[in-house]
Amino acid sequence: MTTVGLLECDHVADRFRSIGGDYVDMFGALFGAHAPGIELVPFDVIGGELPPAADACDGWVCTGSRHSAYDRLDWIGSLSAFVRGVHAAGVPFVGVCFGHQLLAHALGGRVAKAPTGWGAGVRQVVVQRPEPWMDPPAERLALHFMHQDQVEALPPGGAVLGGADHCPVALFRVGSSMVGVQAHPEFTPEYTDALLADRVARIGEGEVAAARAGLCQPTDEATVARWIARVLSADPSGASGPHAR
């Protein structure tokens, strides 16, 4: 069993909790279905709760957030410092959406509002640089997106692994065990649909209508969940068990 700290950078709004619960419930369902070797330990980072040490868990998953990685908020500054500590300690880390952007920002990259506007609904990610942990292999991934910000410049040592039409850095790696994923593999069609319906004024009627119409297509969260699990176990061979320290 791999113990994974879930760095909660936001919480699902109360009016949407009936769909899939909070983020810890969504990630729990994702890993429970596709990577049952992961045990989640939540940390309410947005509420001021940081883990006691970079190696307190076998690996880390950093969630999405309504905030931007470059916002000057105390908890974001503290989390950025924690991410730098995780990097220095060589502990596996996977950032999702805001977590993906924070990984880049904390280590010296650049995050900004996307010039193309919102990336919302199911989008295609083209894998440009296969890695040993990408098993089962895939050349393209259909995944749920919901973001305005995106990574514009990688941090030192970063490598782009995949991109989407609207988001050139949709998947990247820093070192051997830190990965950023702009998409939301934990989202379900029902939750994405609820967010789209709630954000028509912000995203635009035409964009929302097109995104909602595309939610019926199959998505590849099962593949991404298995990839994430292998990154977090620091074992490209796919064998189970926590990473060696």
C-alpha cells in the first residue's frame, strides 16, 4: 500500500457535494476503482494545514483550486515552499490542475491566464514524450478540463510530456518523480456538467453548450489513474509498494 497525502487546495461547493462529495471523495473513488494500492491521507492546505514533513507520506497529490498559483496568499506561499521541500527530498508528487500549475510556479516556471480563454469540457491530450510509467501506453487521452490559467514556461529541469490544442503544456515532468497534469481525471461527467452550467456567464454560452454536448464521449481517467499510481510508487516497472528512501 502506498500512503499518499492529498494536499487539498480547495473544497467542492456545498451545492455540488451530492454529486461526488469533496475532492478527497473524488480522488478516493478514482483510485479505488483504478489504483486500489493507494491510501489517501487528506491535508486541508487551504485551511492552513500543511503536512509535518516532505517525507511524511510516500507521495503527494495536489488538487485543483479556484485560486491561481501566483496569488499572494499565505497558504499558497507556504504550499510552494513545501513543494520545493518535496522536490529537494525526491519524494513523488503529482499536481492536478492548480496543483500542476503550482508545481511549475513553485520551482521557477511561469503560470498565467491562457490567451485562448477557458479550457472546459472533455479535451484531447496528445502524448509527445512517453515515459516508463505510462503503462498502459496511450498516444492520446480524452480528459475533463476546467481552467483559465495554464503553464507558460517550465521550471528548470522540466520536460513537456503532452499537450492539448488549447494548452501546450498539459502534462509535464520535473526530475524523475514530480508530474503535473492540467486535466481533472477525478472529475465525472455529472460534476463537469454542473460546473459548466454554473459558469455560463464566465465561460460563454457557446463554449459551454459545446462542452456540455461533448460530455457523452468516453474518457481515459482509468489510464491516468494508473499512471499517477506508478509515479507515486516511484516504480516504473509497475510493481506495488511505496518508493524506497
